Amino acid sequence: MADPNGFLKYKREDNPYRELADRIKDFAELQIPISNEERQRQAARCMHCDVPFCHHGIFYGGKRAVSGCPNDNHIPEWNDLIYRGIQKKAYERLALTNPFPEFTGRVCPAPCEKACAEALNGEGITIKDNERYLGDLSNEKGWVEEVGQKGEVTGVKIAVIGSGPAGLAAAWRLNQLGHEVTVYEKSDRFGGLLMYGIPNMKLDKKVVQQRIDLMTSLGVTFVANTEIGKNLSYEELDAEYDRIILAIGAGVPRDLKVPGRELHNIRFAVDFLTETTKKVLEVGENNVPKSLEGKHVVVIGGGDTGNDCIGTSVRLGAASVTQLEITPSLPGERLPNNPWPEWPMVLKHGYGQEEGAFVGNENLTQYTVTATDFTDDGQGNVAGMNLIQVGPGFKNVEGTEAFLKADLVLLAMGFVGTDKDVLEEFHVQETFEDYTTNNPKVYVAGDARRGPSLVIWAIREGRKTAESLNTSLQAVVKNDKI
């Protein structure tokens, strides 16, 4: 370790966010990267602990949360290399486990930082920002292309269904291993939730497209507007490919089935965010029309997607935004039953909530409340909703009824799982720990296997699936079965 006292000498400095008054005017990225020199000082804060809790993802709390990096990134090693100015080696070390630091460095909630040993009595190391730095620098310098060169050609043909983080990670690794890879995507653009599920201000779509273009130049084939069961069948894929990976995500959204749900302008958050991103790509991040001007928006759901909906609604000129959360508010500080290195279950305000409050939305987030039904404006559109407070067990508390006006309701209550029809199309009834299924030709990776989770989990799953598949191919090839 180059500087064992770095965490004592330098204060933590995160990439700052743009000023609130400026950033709500457009869909440009929120953060402003700090200088290379300051980034090296931030990397020097890494203590290279004897027992680095940041390395490995550990579940706790009934598997509700994870502490540490689920992808086993060797964080102290590449932090030390950044500090010593050996940036290419730092990137190469990181890329052994995480091929997409330009993505995770922007959107990962960074459970590694909360498990950082320095976070026990301090603020932790800026691991996420350091990762983004390496991702952006390596693309600028051409190091990503060097690392991603196709290996010795094997002649094995593999289809990857889905181009989200798991599908891209699988395709990247398989291409490195010399296989012929084709990625199929049902949408018009590639990237899955990286392209359409995460707003442009958090992850600029040029960053996603840059990686797609690079992978194409390195030999991966991408096919858009192709939906399994409609444009392409399992039988057709089975006839053409030696193996198939399903990386279709867990994109079935959780619904709120109460009276009036059928009214117009009650929408799933993912559809709203996708539509907005398409408009950003069409007209540019500075020219998106204020399509919600004069409209009262209600976001149901308190997670990251709900926060994205608030920030997006503010940028689209909403007259008001209200967020409803059925669970109680988290405490302001750690409770004794939530010690380090667990993820701190404390109240935090996301960028969207800060922006919503900044433009005048008082009492922005309401806790322990749910909608009992939606009301009609007389023309089939939503006009508002009846609310009620909930107590233990989410049981309604009589006498707490209220009415809330709404012109647009966004359901951001998470996802319930993957598209079962696709699994059935591929004759998949069981999935196993090594990413195989009961169908020996089909593998499953990412959220489609483990359920809704983090981008970094999906990247790990895609990489591990590719390596598991490659290992099984080597055994099969020896027996001359392909």
C-alpha cells in the first residue's frame, strides 16, 4: 500500500451534483467528476485492510439487503494502483470482475462503501466514484477495447436473449472466450434497464451506446425488435445455436389492484421512464417539452424507481408531485440491531426528492399510507384517489381517510418476477445454482434467475453464466458432442 495514512490525511470528497436550480432544467447527468489529482487522493484513503469487508457481498436481515460488493471486486488493489498513478493496471484489475465500471460507477448504490472498514468510524472510501473514473478513463484511452479482444475462435454459436446488464456481461465474456455471440433484444435499442429503466440524468445513454458500439466492433452481433414467441421461436434458436442464455430480467411490475385501476393516466413507472428517455433521445437532453405542466403527479412507491419518477416529473414541469409509501419512515440513524458492516437502514433523501422539495412540494413523501381506490373525472381519466393510513401488518386504520388529487399516477412498487411465458417457450421449469436449467441447452442469468436486484448482481450473474457455460462446453467438446 502506497500511503497507509491516506484516510487520515485526506477528507472524503464525492463527485458533486450540479446545482439544483440548474439540473432540474434538463436531463443531463447529475454529477460533475472531480480532477484526476483529487481522485488519486481519494483512492489513497483506501486502507487496504487486513480483512476487507468491501470485497464480498454478504446477505443479512433475512436476505433483504447486501453488504459489500456482490461481484467480488478486489477494491483495495485497484484503489492503490489509482493512487500510485498506474491507471491502466488499475482498470485491468477491476475489469477481471466488473467489465462495466462506467455503468456501476453511475448507478450502483455501492454497498461496498457501507461495508468499508473506514466507514466504521468515518464515511467510507469513494469506491463508486473511483470506479466511474476508471470506467470513463479506460474508454477514453482505448483500454476497454484492448481488454475485450475476442479470444481464439471456437466456432461455438451462443444466443443471448436480453441486452440488459446480465445479457451484456455474458456476451462480453463469451466473446472474450472466442465464442460467436448474438444478442437478441425485444426493444428498439440495446441495454435493457440501462437504456430505458434508468433516467438519462443518472446514466447518460451515450455511455450505454458507446459500449454497445464497442462490443459490435469486437465481434458481438446485436439484433433489435425481436421478441421470443412472436418474432422468433425456441425451435428456431435451438436449430441455429449450440447454447442459449436467457437474460430477460424480472420486468413484470407489481400492480395495485384497487377499484378504478383501469382509468387512463394510471401508469407503470417503467413505461413512463421509458417514454421519457425515448423523448430525450429524440430531441436532446435540453429540449424535452414540459409535458406535465399544470399536472398533479402521484408516485406510489418509495424506492429508487419512485425517486426517479419524482426527478423526471419535476423536469417535465409537474405542478405538484406527491410520493406515497406504505412502509414507515426509516430512523434518522442506525439502530443497535443494524450494526456495521450491514447496510445502514436509515432515512435518506434521493436526488429526486431533493428536487421535488426544491420546487415547492411540501410534505412530498407520505409514509404508512395506501390508496383504496381511484376516482374518475367523468371521462375515463383519473382525477384522484382515496387514501387511508395503515398500521401493523398493513391493516387499514379507520378514521384516517383522505382524498388526494391526481392527473397522473405512477406505480413504482417494484417488480414481481420474470416473464414466465418466455421460460415456458424454452421448456424451462427449473433453474440451478450453476445457471443451468432442466433444459441442457438453456442457461438463465441475472434477475430472470434471482429476482429483481442490483445492476452489479446482474453483471456478476452474466459473467459467471458465461464462464459456467464455457466450462461445460470444454467438457462436451472433449467428448465430440458439439
